[in-house]
Amino acid sequence: MTKKNKVDVIIDGRNFTVVGDGSAEYVRGLAAYVDEKIKDIVSKNDKLSSSMAATLAALNITDELYRTSKELKSLKN
């Protein structure tokens, strides 16, 4: 059985405990990336609620993932 790591992170000023296989450094890096995306969105529209900013950050990150996956697939072909 693989040991799960518990890592405390702060995203958008809120504390989260993330449990998973990734190293603490990896999880903290992910959290910092998400936090930065949220801050970037809020800096452009400070009237957004926290949930709206998080949703838009998720949409932007998903767009990055889809574009990168498409590019990788193209490069593999």
C-alpha cells in the first residue's frame, strides 16, 4: 500500500490539507500555481467572488491543459 502524503497549503487565503501521492514540494507548487492564477484573475476584476475567481481560474487552467495535450498529441504524430 502506498503511503499518502498530507500537505498543508494556502490557496486564495484559505488553508487546505491535500492528501495524495505527490511530494510536498510538488503539491505546494501546484497550490502556488492555482493561487497565482486566482490572484491574476482578481487583479483584473476585484468584484468577483472567491468562488467565481476560483471557477475562472479552473477554466483557464483547463484551457492550458487541453491546449498542451493537443500540442503533445500533434508532436507525437
